[in-house]
Amino acid sequence: MEKQKVNYHYYRYDGEVLQAKREIPFEVKLSSRLILDELCYTWNKAKIEDAINTAIDQRNKEEFINLSKRYKQYIWH
């Protein structure tokens, strides 16, 4: 029985080299998410407060009632 021979040919890769990325730690992901959530919360609350104040200044009762319902989600005790 004759032995089989295997020949390997290596070719240089001509494409763009990929760089391995480090995984971001869970604590950093969580804290950044919490900070972004807090920023969005305060910004949205401030926008609704400004709109409520504008509705009061313009004496627009319907808009004030609608905005007050939306604002109730931001205050709870």
C-alpha cells in the first residue's frame, strides 16, 4: 500500500488587516446607560415643564390638561 502525501500551500493574505477589539466591561456599559437615561429623563421633563408654563401663559386650557397628563409620569411619590 502506497503512502499518501499531502502538500500544503500558504498564501499571504492581501486584504485589510482586522484588529481585535477589547470588550467593554459590564460596569462601564451599565453606568453609561444609566447616565444617558438620566439625561434623557431630565431633558424630557424640562421640555414638558416649559410647554406647561407656555400653556399657562397663553391661557390654553386644553394644552395644559394634555401636558399635565404627560407630566404625571415624571412625578410620583
